[in-house]
Amino acid sequence: SKATVSVLNWERGAGSPLTMLRRGAGAVRRAAAVGARRWHAVGPEGPTIFGKILRGELPADKVYEDDEVLAFHDIAPAAPVHILVIPKRCVAGVSRAAPEDKALLGALVLAAQRVAAQAGLDRTGYRLVVNDGPHGCQTVDHLHIHVLGGKQLTWPPGC
């Protein structure tokens, strides 16, 4: 079956996101286990795939950008609409956010609202997902919001 994963951190030794998709869900779980052992904070120049996208080293299908955030389509969508919203300044995850990140966190949520509306999801509803840490299935050490919609989503969401 096709694994539904978000963009993976290539430096974890798990391979490219497309390789992970070809290998299936077992490979995704193994990559998450590797990530659990290596989860750490990274700076804005960090080695994550999101850092590479922000620096223009990797392409992305962008749908929104401003001074603080970038939004683009996920390469392995878990729903008909699956957009990632990331801050341009790296915060490794929600649990790593500091009080001075308050405005940035608000900007992320407002950008997620905006891209959801641009995709027409505001008429039927959508889900915002933030994974944090290894048990939360965070695969990239750079805070990001998944905007999911375009179909009836189920509960609980799982991993």
C-alpha cells in the first residue's frame, strides 16, 4: 500500500521521500524510529528538507508566502488537499517554541486559515495537524502545520 507520509528529513539516512513511498509504511515507521533517536533542535540554516526548500535548494509547489511563513503542497498527500505551512525562522517543534515565538505561532495558524480558504476548504471544513516529537510522529525537525481536507476526514486520525 502507498505510505502516507509528509516530507521526510533526508539526513536521517532513510532515503528520499519518494524512496520512502516506494518502500511502504514499514519504511516510514523505521524512519520515525531513527528520528526518535536523533530528534534535536536545528537552526534556521539546519539540514532539514524544509531548510533546503526555504534556501531554494529544493523545489516546492508553493501556494502562499509572506515574510514569516511559506506554504506548499505535500509531496505525499494524506488527503485530496494536503498543504504544509512552515515558518521561515526554524523552530524545531511546538515543544521547542519559546514565549518570544508567540507572534510566529499566530502567523502560522493565520496562514493555515488563509491557504485553507484559497483551496476552498472553508466551505466544508478541514483539519490542522501539528506533530511534535518522535511519539507525535514528527518527521522533520522544523515546526509545520498540515492543512488537510477535500474529503470527509475520520477520527481518530492515527499515525
